[in-house]
Amino acid sequence: MATPITKPHAAMFCSPGMGHLVPFFELAKRFVTQLDFQVTIFVLSITDASTIRSHQFLHSASNLFNIVSLPPVDISGLVDTPFIGTKIAMMMHQSLPALRSAISEMTSTSTSSDLPPVTALIVDIFGIEALAIAEEFRIPKYVFDISSAWYLATMLYAPTLDVKVLDEHANKKLPIKIPGCTTLHFEDTHDVFEDPNSPARSRFLCRGKEASTADGFLVNTWEDLEPKTLKALRDTKLLGSIIRGPVYPVGPMAIPVGPTPPPQPVSRRSHVLDWLDLQPTESVIYVSFGSGGTLSAKQTIELAYGLELSQQRFVWLVRAPVENDASGSYLTVGNDDRAGNIISDYLPDGFLSRTYNVGLVVPTWAPQTEILGHPSIGGFLSHCGWNSSIESIVNGVPMVAWPFYADHKLTAAMLTEEFGVAIRLKVSSSSNGVVGREEVKMMVRRIMVDEEGHSIRSRVKELKHSARKALSEGGTSYCSLSQVAKDCQIRLQAYSDL
């Protein structure tokens, strides 16, 4: 007879990078504090500065859940691609044997593991292949989409399309109609769809097809933010017909719940926050392109001049330029300071001295959550990563959308056209992809000074209150997460009866 399970135990398989680890960290906290689960997070062992910082972040809450670092993997001889998603997916693939071994040991009744058997496996979109491990051990399996419901809808629906439709989307820029959802226009498409011959597209379609077999989908969104898409994903006459399990909006993960770390001592408080303390309310625009966004040398110069010309206060997180790779810092962020880079080397001559009284330039990293929550911040010039976008919304900060790679253009379209919380930068067809200084100046002033910015600020503050209501006890996301636990127990019983 199997040993009775006294407490459910969720295993989470998370891909590298702060953009993925942070929402998994928050989800794990909620499983522990709200659902009374034990949680083990499996992370990849990578020695770059970004991941070291990520692991330090996770271990700050190691009293709440278990952290297991899987052995390092080397993909240098396996993949040569500009797509960061492909690189991450290959790392996750190479880690599957170690993950299987760890789950097998936890599940076996003959081992002396201090942890109870795994009763659910939760993976992100780059760990979809691990669903087969859950199937093998007959445990419920879930996908945690750290991005939007619209992204999830796109990923699940794309594999059902005739290849001709996808080719015409790439070659003729024809839109893709997703049942019950906003139409996907080419200018807003995921970058894997831009080249019909790209292996990245094939891998994306495979992930979408495999994901549809999950027992459920946890999504980093909430009902009031994406009601139309969530309805389509549940409707069996629409997208609900192509997935096996229910969709659970459990976000936003940008609002911490449960135990939070104590405030930093004054001596360790970021100088950025000290500088913001001296600025008027809602007078500063924060400029950052996430954990991996990187500009070319020319684009860095144009952005600098644009900020200067706008005559607005700013905090700008700057990285050393990288040519032809918008995600160039994703797995190496934190290394700039060790490479001997000097900020003034890649900014216009005299820029730092001319903007000394109105701007603060920060190398490599800054405490974004605290910055966006500071009362002096009045706008956010962002790369449109979903985590950053949601952080901005839950702090009531309007955005200037500057999408970079992956699903950023999808998010930019939602922020501007569906949510009404942002304006979007335009790239001139004659500029070789570079956003000019006049465009930067105009967009910054539109969000910080013009009446349009005041209107957007009012709208984003409405969604800020909506997000907090969703997470409160009895709120839609709170109840949705509780339902995950109930459904997981039902599925676990069904598996044990097989």
C-alpha cells in the first residue's frame, strides 16, 4: 500500500532569467501561504551574474520552499541562433534527465527523502517537454504562463493553423484571426513568426501543441485585465476545444502576498531611491529595458539626446551597447561592470554633465519594483516585457511602449489598444530600425506633460485598484488559485485510480 500523502507537494520547473524566476517565486509563495502546499523549485545552474543574482533572490525565501539547482548544461555546441527563446528551451531540454531523476527519487517509496512525493508538476513555456515526466509518474501537470492570456492563446492556436496561413502572415503580412480573441496583426506578431523558414517557428509550434495536453494553465493575469481572451480560452466552441484543462488567471504576480522581506537598512538602500526622494511627485520617467534588453550604439546615442531634449527628469538604466541583438544581455546582465565598461564611453559627449540636475544614469541594474512604486515616478519607458508591464500597471504608472523581442510587440499592442495604459514609439521606415531623438522627445513629453498622459494615468490607476481587488481574499485570482488546489486533488485521485 502506498504511503498516504499528508501534504500536497508541487514541483516547479523554471527557466533561467529574472523575468521567469520572479513570477515563479511569487507563485511558490502563494502555494505555500494560501494553499498550504510544500513547494520545490527546480532551477538551472548557470554561472553568469544574472543567474547568480536570481539564485540569491530565491534563497532569500528558502525558509518557505525548497530550492534544487540542477547540474549545469552546455549548449554551446548544440545551438547557434539569435532567438533567446531557443537557447533557453535547449537548456531546459538538456536538464530533463536530472529533473526526472530528482522527481523519481522524491516519488519512490524506497528512498529516505525528507520531502513528500510530488503531487503536481508546474512548468513554464520553455519546460513543456517536462510534462511527459509528470505523465510517466501519474501526477497532475500544469503550465504556468508568466505572460499574458493573449500570448497563451496565440501559442495554443498557432499549431492548429495550416502552414500556408503562417507563411502568408510572414510573407504577405496578413493578419491571423484567433477565435474569440483580438486579431494578431503582423506589426504586433511574435518574432518567431517573422521568418517562415526559421527553426524557431517550428519549435514554438511544437511547444504549443505539447502544452495543449496539460491538465491546466495558470496565467499571470486577472479577469478584469483580459476578460475577452480568458472567455475564449474557456469556451469549448472557441479555444477551449483545443486544450485539455481549465485556465486559471492567478495574477498579477507583481504584487507580493504573504511574508515579505524586511525593509533594507538605510545604509543598504539604493541611491536611486534616495535621488527619487528629492524629486516632485510623478515628475520622473523611468527608462529600462528589462533583464535582457540591449540597444545598439547608435540607438543609445539617440535615446540619450531624446531624453535630454524632452527636458523631463529621468532615471535611466544603461547597459553597454550590443549590435544586432536586442536580447543581448538576457543571460549576461550584471557582467557590464566587470568588463571595465565606462558609461560615458557610449553616451554623447557632455551628456552626463548637461543632465546632472535632472537625470540619473544607472549602470546594469536597479531595484525596479521599488522604483516603479516610488511616488516621484510618473512614467515608464519600457521594452514591454510582461512582468515589467504588469509592475507598471499595479503601481499606477503609464508607459511609453518600446517593444524589443519575443512577445513584446503583442504586449505593446495590448497596452496601447486594449488596456489604454500606454503610447507606442514609432520606428521610421528610413531609419534602419533606429528610433530617432525627436520621436523619443515627443513620446516622453506626451506621457509626462500633455493632457493625453493625464488621461492614460487615470486609466492605469483604475487597473491598479482592479489588480489588488483580484488578489484580495474572495477576489477572482484568489479564488482561481484555490480552485487549482481542488482540481489538482481530483486529478491526483483520478491518476491513482488508473
